[in-house]
Amino acid sequence: MPVKFETCQQIEEVSFESSDPKFSVRPDGSLYAEQHVTNLTEPIQFMVTGRDSAGKYIWETTVKLALAGHLLSPPVNQFAGDGIYGGSSHNHYQNPRLITFPRQHQRGSSNGLRRQKRDWVIPPINVPENSRGPFPQVLVRIRSDQDKEIEIRYSITGAGADQPPNDVYIIDPVTGKMSVTKPLDREERASYHLRAHAVDINGNQMEPPIDLYIYVIDMNDNRPEFKNQVYNGSVAEMSKPGTSVMQVTAFDADDSTTANGLVHYRILSQTPHIPIPNMFTINGATGEISTIATGIDREKVSQYTIIVQATDMEGSLNFGLSNTATALISITDINDNPPELDSKTFQGEVPENAVGVVVANLTVRDKDQPHTPNWNAVYRITGGDAMGHFAIRTDEVTNDGKVIVVKPVDYERNDAFTLMVVVSNQAHLASGIPSSPSSSAAVSIKVLDVNEAPVFPSNPKIIRFEEGVPADTTLATFAALDPDRFIQQTIRYSKLSDPANWLKINRTNGRITTTAVLDRESPYMKKNVYEATFLAVDNGSPPATGTGTVQIYLIDVNDNVPVLVPQEALVCERSRHGYPVNITASDLDSEPNAGPYVFELPSYPSSARRNWTISRLNGNYAQLKLRIPYLEAGMYRVPILVSDSGNPPLSNTSVLKVKVCPCDENGDCTVLGAVTVAGLGTGAIITILICIIILLSMVLFFVVWVKRREKERQTKPLLIDPEDDVRDNILKYDEEGGGEEDQDYDLSQLQQPESLDHIMSKPAGVRRVDERPVILESQYPVRPTVPHPGDIGEFIIDGLRAADNDPTAPPYDSLLVFDYEGSGSTAGSVSSLDSSSSGEQDYDYLNDWGPRFKKLADLYGGGGED
């Protein structure tokens, strides 16, 4: 019989293989019996496998054979595509397929090996997903041919049985019927691999385990899902038909090798319908959207909205499930609209000499997308401005052209301009556009006359004169010209800047004359040039002012004598020591009226040539040194005659102060020698040093005294301040009060108590109220041997502070008990004494008490005669 084989991949080279060696399949699909088939009492079933030459694809199907005239089950379903497919039309639920365990080879009679009956090859078990039940549903029945002799128990293992997901499949251990317990979902799990076991009641394995492959048959239970709900794409305007725009993609969770998972795309709607409703098409298999018509114009429609539908079952609207998404297609701009000027002529005016002002505004229209190179205008002046007085700048916001003046225009030369202007885009015009890429217009500009300032023809004006020009000398005429040739105006001149006040100018004709002698050596000269500034003012309305500069170059003349440099020098008293003095000259004049110089010693005084000599080094330098071996230390004034090289030359006698001093072996002047040179003797030097030492000592003593005084002021005053000394002073004390009877005192506190038992009965450790505490005595400060007057006050204050804090010093902060004097007094009150007693009393004994009582004795004793 031929085995019908179909593949959607159109693979031609396919090899077939039979699982039963008694049958083979040839390349054309014909099935042949390789051995004699003697016993067909039961149908024979085996698997046929197809493989492509690359080994990438595998197909399987089940073949069932029976005797001619015997009815078979309904034909085997055929499947094609990627993966493994197979199936049988057995009614799995009402009449489950029987699967028996295969038998091993057994040794028989003396005839040798005898092969037992071979069972069917176990094909895959196909179960549709989303079954409605009832559950459990029987799929197949597992049987061992030993169940007639031995009681067999069946079981299954694997994922879906005793492994997660558990209990999806169960088996009756006695009958061997395997069932599914719930609806299956192919999108969760597409296949199961179980193993069936047969054991006796003692658990002994009676059959080798057999593999059971269960495939979940896909049902169309999932809609296509777009990756995005909104897709964004773009296409340039004026694109040709067939231009790719974008691609949309939808995924279907169902089996992609069946019609359940094959997605087909279509366009449901397009908004807007301009210029036609179907401007785009979509590839039904890939989802690629492309243009199908011409006429895409961004200036009319800037964006299209397309509703795309994805349907499975290969796009069948009757059986397939659908979903939709939105595709937004933006139309990108191209330069298909050249700029157009609003007018062919524009007008403007500008004052002469103005720069940077806007003369005219050129307005333009462009339909392309604003602020892009396709819209941005570029202006060019193609004629009418040979000197480059004008330029056009583009306004970035409005795209208008601003005609501005970049170079001043002169009304007297040209009172009007006509510019030819061309405008185009930054981007080139797209190909195929019939219109011109640019637009042109004429710009008429009128120049306005203004009063211009007078102009000096030569500015600055350079004048050359020898220095020493006397006052009232005319140097030059510095006249200005009025640019306004068509107006007759008068010009007046004045001086603006004249640092040395050497010049004046005639107000009407501009003649410059001197007011003082011009001196090249003046500090107002800079590099032999004197600079002055003048003004020229016309009588226009308003008046205009021009500025001119005069630079006077003064030629040097020999009018300054040379001056010796340096003015002082130091020379050793012995010629063999030290070094000669290098001298030169300074001249305010410049070459050739300055160096080289000539240095000479004058004939008077004669000591100059007798003690000194001058030797020439070069044109500007000479050396002065001692002519004699020894010259006494001191200050010497050496006259030197210096002459310059002018014509005629000028000479000057300068005095060089030379200090002659004793020198050491290195030729350096000693310190004592330097002081001696200053003109002071040894005695004077010693006197000066002693005075300095005395002055420093006085300053030191004064500082110490001030410090001591400040310290005394900060401390507390002494007990007896010098200002409060009682000697030679009369002190007034407070008057005393009355006697005992005039005072209201409670004297009971001074009486001795009747007994001291309350004191004597105190327990040990409690001292008497009037006894000295038995503790360590406090340390009082020790007075220094030779105290300073300022330290006495500090010593007293420290002692007072120590006594206040000493608990052993009386009083002891307690009530002391004094001796009891009795209840009365025999003397009576002293208040009864009368100072005016008439009784005579002899006070002569006061004379015997010494000189201190002499005054008292003179008053009371024997003083009546006095």
C-alpha cells in the first residue's frame, strides 16, 4: 500500500523507516512486506518515521494492517510540519486502545529458539486540550499477557503522574485503564512522558516498563496578541507605491504549525480618506505595511491612522479569532515647496553713515514644515550692491529677510540703491518638482542726507621741526573739509588736547603756531613725538564735530651738557688694595649729541692730577684710580671734566665724592674705616656709643618702673595709704553714746550658768562650745625677707584670707561663757560723775609722767599763772 505523505515545507528528499522489520517503506512511500506474514488473526500496528536529508524535521504516523475483508478502525489521521506528529482515531473514551507489554525471546523445544508473538509498537497517545469531561476520562488500557496466570498490579510514573504536575494521569491498578483527571492546556504543557509498570501482588516486576508518550492536541483557544497596541511609523511624502512604511507583529499562543496559530493580517480602516481610502496595504503573512498609491502630501495630510486586524486560522473570518492594533503613520516632509516672496518689489530708506540699521523687511511664504532645512530661507543679493554696503539676515522665527547696512553709505556719492534679491531653501528642492527652486524680487533703497562732521584730510598730521623752536612760530595749517558738498557751511577750529600747552590754532583757517619753546627733552614727549588734538566744528543743524591729531617730531640739537655718573665712590687708601672706580656720563640729548664721552682731570686744583688718574675704557666708560701709593682716609671731592660728541661739543665739570678708607686683604673697606671716612674721630665715636648705652638703660628702667606701677594699681591699697597717713593730720571720730543706764542690753547672756552639767554630760567626741577644734592648723603665708612695697598689701590680704578660712582661729563661731561678775556693782553708775566738780584736785603728778603728758600737765597742773 502507498503511504500518503504531505509537507508544507516542500522538502523533496525524505527517507522513511518502519518500526517493524517485517515491513519497509521505499522512497516513493510504497509499503512492502519483507517477510512472510503467516498469522494475522489480530491486526498489526507499527510506526512509520520520515526524516529530511538534513535531519532537521521528523514526521511519524501509525500504520495498522489486517486481513483482507476484516474491518479496521477509522483511518489514521495524518499530520505534517515541524516536530513529531502521529495519531489514531480510536475512541479513547468508550473503547480504549489496548496496549500490551512486549515479550522477550524464549528458548523452546529442541528446534532451537522460538520467537513469541510480538505486540504492537506503542504509538503516541493524542489527547485534545480543553476537554469538557466528564473526568476522569479513560485514554488507554495497559495489559500484560500474564494476567491470566498471575494477579498483576499496574502503575504509571513520570511528570503528570507521581511527579509535578501530580495526578494529571491515573491508572486503575487492577484493570490497567489509564485516565486523565482534568482538562489539559497545550499552552502550559504540550506533551507528557510516562512509564507503565506491571508487578505482582508482592511487588515483583513482571514486565519491563514501557514508555508512553502523550501529546496534547491543540485547539484554537487563543487570540492573536499584538506586541504593541500602538505602532508608530513614518514615510516621506511623494513616496512611490511599494515603499515600506513599518511592520506590525502579532503572536498566537496556539500551535504555530497548525492553522490555530497561523496569523493573517489585514487593514480594516484608514483615516483620513485623502486622497483615496486605500493609500496603504499590508502583507497578510508578515504584517509589513507599505504604500499602494501615489499622492502622499504632508501639506494636506500630516498623519494617517490605520486599524490593523490579525486573525488566526490563516485569516478565516468564520473560524478564526481576531485582534486589532493601531498604526500611526507620520508623513515626513521633503522640500517640494520652494519659498515665494510676497512681493516682487520692496521699499526702504537709510540715513547716510548709519551702520547696523534695518533698511527693509522681506516677507516670504513656504508650505514645508517650519524650522527645518526645507523651510529655512536663504537670501542672497545678486545685483545692485557692488561695494557690499548691504546684507540680508534671516529671522529665525518668521523666516523673513532683514536688509541691514554693513558698510556706511554716502549721500554725496550715491543717493539711492536698487538691490536684486533671490531667496531659496537650505535644502535642495526635491527632484521631480516642476517649479523653480528660488524666488526673486527688487529692493529700492533711498539714502537720506545728514549733516556730516568735517574731516581732516591727513589724520594724524606729522610735522618735523628741530627742538628749540621759539614761540609764535607757525608750524602748519591743519584745515578740515566738509563732506556736505551741496551745503555751504562754515568751519571753526579749537584745541582739544595740548599737554604742554605749547600750541594754539587759528579759529577760522586752522593755522597752528607755537606759544612756547619746543623741548625734545620735555616729559610730555614720547619717543621724540609731541601729540596734540584739535576740533573742527561746522555750523550745521545740529552742528557736527570732527577730530584731528597733529604729531610733531622734534629733531634733537646739542643743548644739554653731560652729567657724571656715579656721584659718589669708595676707594682704598692704598693703591695696591681695592679696585678702581668705573665712571660714565648721562646726557639728555640723543645720538650723535651724546656719547662717546671724554673724561679729563682739570688742572685746578693741582691735587686732582697729583693724587688721581683717569684711564679710558671705551667710548662711554673710564676708570678713576689713585696715582700715589697711599692716600690718607677721608672724604675727597675730585673734579672731572666730561665732554660729549655734539657739534659743537658741550662740557661739564662734575665733582665726584670719593671716600678713601682702610681696606682688608680682599679690598673691602673696614667698618672702622668707613666710620672714620665719615669724618668722626675715635673719641667722638666712643662718646656716641656711651650716649647710646645710657639712653637705652634709661628707657629700660622707665619701662620697668611703669610695669611696677601698673602692678601696684591693680592690687589692693596698703593698710596705710600715704594719702591717709595720720601723722600731721587731725582726725575726727564719732561721738560716743551714753553710759550703761542709757543702753538697753540683755546682760543675762553674760552671766555664768548655775551648772555646766549639760556640757559635761555630752558624749565622747562632742567638744565644748568654747574649746579650740583639734584639727590640723592652717598654713599662713610667710613674709619675704626683703619685701617690696607693693608686696606688703598682697601679704596682708593673703593672711586675712587664711585667717578667715581657719577653723582653729578664735572666735570659734560659738557663744563663749565669761566669768560671772555678780548681781550688782558697788561702784555705781559712771553716769553720775559730774565734770564740773568744785573740789580742788592736785594734778602736779602729771609732770612726772613724761613728755607725752606735758601738755595735759600744763592745762591742769600749775597752769594758772600762764
